[in-house]
Amino acid sequence: MTTDLRTLLTDLRAQAQARVASTSAVLAELTHDRAGSNDDDEHDPEGVTLSSEWSRLTGLAEAAASELHQVDDALARMDAGTYGICANCGRPIPAERLAVRPFAEHCVACAEKLGR
């Protein structure tokens, strides 16, 4: 099962890394496009404002970076031999939880207590 979870984590890492790169590239393009413009994009009748798009992309980039960090932490715990052990109580994290949330650090009871 650990091999399957490592493969899943590796796949999740690649996907998160691709989302980080993609959103970063689009944000860089948006920054470049906006740098040469003095337009009042808040009153653009053509659609979404640049500010709205900036906020949306920033949120997506932050979410992808957070997931990448969680996956990297899970892989590090796997390498250290502590993967699947609750960081709070030290009991095993149920396999069902790891199948759904492979980067989980806490068992269900502790996650509920901690609000995670």
C-alpha cells in the first residue's frame, strides 16, 4: 500500500507543480500586460476586470503551492518512516483516510479536534 500511496503522492506533486507553473506564467503575463496600460479596467464592459482575474489567479496559485507543500511534507514523512502516524496523538491514520487524503498528518479524531 505504501508504494501505491507514494505513486499517488508523486502524481499529486506533479499536478500541483504544473498548476503552480501555469498560474505563475499567466500571472506574469497579466502583470506584463497591465504594466503598459493606464486603462481603468474596473469599468471595462468587455468582461472580467484585470483586478478580478488577478485575485482569482492568485488564489489558484496559493492553493496549488499549499498542496505542493503538503505533498512534499507527506513524502518527507514517508522517507522518515513516520508517514501514516498522527502527528498529534501518535496513533496510525486509517488507510481509508490516507486513500482519500494521502497527505493527511492527523487521524480523523485529531483532525476534528484541531479543525483540519
